[in-house]
Amino acid sequence: MDRIRHRQGLSRHPVGAMLLVGLLLLAAGTAWAQAGVEFPGTVLLVDPAAGKLAVKKDGGGTRFTFVVNEKTQFEGTIKSLKDVKKDDKVTVLYAVTGSQYLAQKVTKGK
């Protein structure tokens, strides 16, 4: 009898159950975005004025254009986007924010 009541209770609150699932997915997505993804490759284009950095993945041919902002960290021999040059080998740690690939960290020569 208790099992029947329990099942009826869940079926009476489908909106609450969907809201709970949505919140769990949102939390998982936020954690994934904060962790970042590494993208090693070769610099194709640098636009410091626009805060953009285009990198082509080595061996794979995939090309991403990253947004660089004041929170982006630089490591290796580079201190800012102005130090990055075409054909440099870099690794970009990025997170997807909306439709943009936001560069969290750019490391030269990795």
C-alpha cells in the first residue's frame, strides 16, 4: 500500500520532478564549464582589439575562435594576447559560455 501511495505522489508532481532534474543538469553543466577543456593547437589568427584568438587543433583540423577577456590567464612566455603570434603552439583551457568559447588560460609551447 505504501508503494502505491509513493508512486501516486510522484505522478502528482511531474512539474516538481522536472524542475529537480533541470536543476541537477544545470549544476552539472556549471561544474563542467568551470573545469574547462584543453585545446592544443597552432594559432591561426590573433586580434587583440577584438579579444579573439583562433586556434587550429594539431592533427585534427578542428578550428575554434576563443574569446579572451580580462579574466583570461597567460602562462609560458606570454603575458597577454598581444604576445601571442600566428603559428605559435598553444594550449587553450576554455569553457563554453552560451555560444562562445571563453579562454580561461592560454599557455604557449605546451
